[in-house]
Amino acid sequence: MRAGYVALVGRPNAGKSTLMNRLIGQKLSIVSDKPQTTRHRITGVLNTPGGQLVFIDTPGIHKPEYTMNRRMVKAALDTLREADLVVLVVDAAEEPGWGDRFVMDRLVDLHKPLIIVLNKVDRVKDKTSLLPRIESYAKGTTNHAVIPISALTGDQVGGLLKEMLAVLPEREPLFDEEYFTDQSERTLAAELIREKVLARTRDELPYSTAVVIDQFAEAETLGGVTKIYASILVDHDSQKPIVIGKGGEMIKRIGTEARKDLQEMLEGPVYLDLHVKVRKDWREDERLLDELGLPKRS
């Protein structure tokens, strides 16, 4: 048996969360085409006949501007020190730039097994263009493998899983077979709601929204209703009507879509009550960032 922690790291929007969900076979990390969607580390456990892989999805590594972003990057870098294997996820559909070098510089002195994943190959029209990048990564780093995949379609993900398992140390499982994630239902609910806000508001609210669960009342009986009261936070007064929409149409749509996913996750009916609140400079609010689960700065 092999078992260990596998850190999924990379730039924002490289596809780490999509890969995590694909590997686990269930949705743990929310997905959006907006960078910096993942804000804190998320653990998901996969048990296979050959061993146990404990995946850790991390926020994208970037140069932070706000207290929130500094905490996000800290969460990612702290995870590197704990991992038995580091998997660097790179967007193969984009030309490499300073952001990729920024991430690579933070992996140089790790002295841990490294697998480089060239993700989103389904978006690369000329597959021969991948060869120079594979060769460049293979020569420029000490790593176990460079593997092109598509987390979205699942192409080559099975091969990646085999490579990861082969690198992990021989040991007994780290968690019981029933253990699946470190995320509470309350946290997952907040993230599912935020995913719908991101999807519906698109470029109108880049990074500047959060979701706080004010009350989470579990169903008292089998088949009973779970009651969730949540606040969608925005930075400025002008952003509040964007989330509410004309005649409340936008927030109703967000609520309907979020409720559908929440009922699937909780396997029962859900009453969802959403409100929009203006919290100026919430990304600098240490107490709120604590509530959102972001690690404190050292």
C-alpha cells in the first residue's frame, strides 16, 4: 500500500479545482473561469486498490495585493511543506510568462517529488506545440514526470493517477476509508453559493464578493428541510444592485441554482435565504477572513 499527501499547486485558473474534482469523482472545489476562485485549501481523499491519495487543492500562487490574497498564497505555500508529492498544474493553452516563473521559483528548494501537469490540452489545437514545453520543463527542473492532460475531459488523468501513486511512500492509509473531505457542510454550502454568484455576475464582480453562512439548521428528521441563511458580501454600494438584479431577478436565479446543488449535496430539501450586504474593504478584515477559513499570516 502507498499513501500520502498530494498538493495541487499552480497559477490562478490553471485548472487545479477541475482536476481535483475529476480525481475524486465528486465536486469538492467550486469551478469558475475567474482567477483566484479557490481561496483556501481543500482536502479530498481518494482510496484506490493500490493506496490512498490525499489531495489538497490550493489557492493559485500569485503576487498578493490584499490581506485576503496574502492569506491565500500562505495557504498554498504552507501546503507545499506538508506534501509528500507536489503536482504543479500549468495551463497548456497559454504561453508561459512571468507568473509561471513566479510559481517555479517557489518550488526550487522543496526537495520533494514533483510532477508537472500541462492541463487544458483539449484547448490546444496544434498538439505538436506541446513538445517544446514538455522538453523545457523536463530539462529545467528535477521532477518525476511531465504529463499533458485535460482535467475537463479526463484525457490522460488515469495515467497521471498511476504516476502519482507510484511516487508516494509505502505506508498504511492516513485516514479511515469513510473519510472523504475536511470541509464541513457549512463551508461547502458557502462555496456552492459563491460559485453561482461568480457564474451569474461574470466580470461585474471580479474577486470582490464572499459568502458567509449566518445560520445552518440541519434537518431534524430524515427527509426534513435543511434551512440555510446566507449573506453575499460586496465591497461597494454600487455592487449590491448587481447581485440583486432588477426586481430581485438576479438573486432569485442565484438562489434557485444554488439550492439545486445544495439539495444534491445534502440529499434532501433545502430552504435557502439569501441577502446582500455591503462590507467595505472586507478583504482587509482579519476577523472576517478568520471566519472564511483563511490561515493567518505568520
